[in-house]
Amino acid sequence: MTAGLLVVTAVPVEAEAVRAGLTDPTVTVAPVGVGPAAAGAATARLLALAEAAGRPYRAVISAGVAGGFTGRVAVGATVLGDRSIAADLGAESPEGFLPVDELGMPPEVLGGGSDLP
């Protein structure tokens, strides 16, 4: 027997926003943390638990609310990215967070394409 769909978000407020529009009881929405390590580990745990219970998910969707597009995309609109920049990668320092480009490494960019409209 398979479970429904697993939708993961970074933070609880995003999970609440996704849940607000759902009517399908087979969809599970879970906040899994910020950053690839936290999100990957928590998502893997949810997948393993579902598999062990004999109800593996049929698919996983990573969703967010795209709050960074204020003034560029209307509230309620759908945004489909054609590239991903791992802007949350870096290191903490006594002066605060240092993004990877300030550490001498190029930012992780996956995909290509043009800027947002």
C-alpha cells in the first residue's frame, strides 16, 4: 500500500501556507529545515519511516512561498524556477554569516536561464 504525496517545506509557516489550500487527506506536508543538509536528512527520515511502515510515498515535492519575489510576482501566482542558487550556503563568523562567494568559492548554481520577469 502506498501513502500519498509528501510535500516538504523549509519552515513551518511555509508548511501552514501549503496546508491551507489542501483538501486531499493523502497529502502530508512537513517542514524539514533550511539548507540542503537539514532538508535532505529530514526528508530521508520521513521517506524511511513511511517505507518501514509499508506506506511509501508515491512522490515528493519541495515547496516554498517565494517570499523574495515581492513586487515582481503577484501574491497567489505560481513561480517555476529554471535555476537554483544555493544562497544559504556559507559559514558563520564572528562578524556574521559569510556567503560562499565571500569565502572565495563561486555560488552553487544549478540550471541556467534568464532572470525572473
